Amino acid sequence: MKATPIFVALLCAVAMSQAHAELKFTAQQQKWEADQAVVDAQCEAGRMVIIEPIRAKMYDDCMHRPLGVDTSEQCHRKADSYNGQTANHTLLFYGIPECVPAFEHRKLDPRRS
């Protein structure tokens, strides 16, 4: 009977250790996610510097088509929907210097180790 309290104490210690490890991992994951959001936003801001002039040209081209069948609102909607994606759904402009930190940081995801 004396072994039972020791066994219970050991189980409690293991459970507390596991709970501490899980809390530590959760805190690391939350910090990583917050940091990733920052570098992702910097990447997207850099992409927008490239995409905005393309959108402006798309709008201008749409408004000056020979048949001119689209309204200004339709041309704005078409241009604004462009996000740097090709017809085969490949996303463009992620190779710019502003996006390198985002891709490097993604490799540090605690869930990957």
C-alpha cells in the first residue's frame, strides 16, 4: 500500500511536466505566429508596390478597349481582383527581397521540429 502514494506522486509529476511543456510550446507557437504575421505583412506590402501599377494599367486598358463594353465600376472590379496570380494559379512576386524574411521565418515554425 505504501507504493501507491509514491506512484500517484510520480504520475502527478509527469502530468505537470507534460502540461508545462505544452504551455511552453503554445507560447512559442503564439510568438512565432505573431512574428510570422509581421513578416508576411511586409512581404504583401512589397508585392502591392508591384501589383498596384499593374492594376492601374489593367483598369486603363479596360476603359480604353475599342468596343468599350465595360463600365468604370466593372473595370475597377476586374483590376482590383488581380492579385499577382497567373492563369494556372501560380502566385507571382514572392521572390522580391521583402518576402525573403517571411519564407526564412516560416522554416522556424515550432511545429516542424
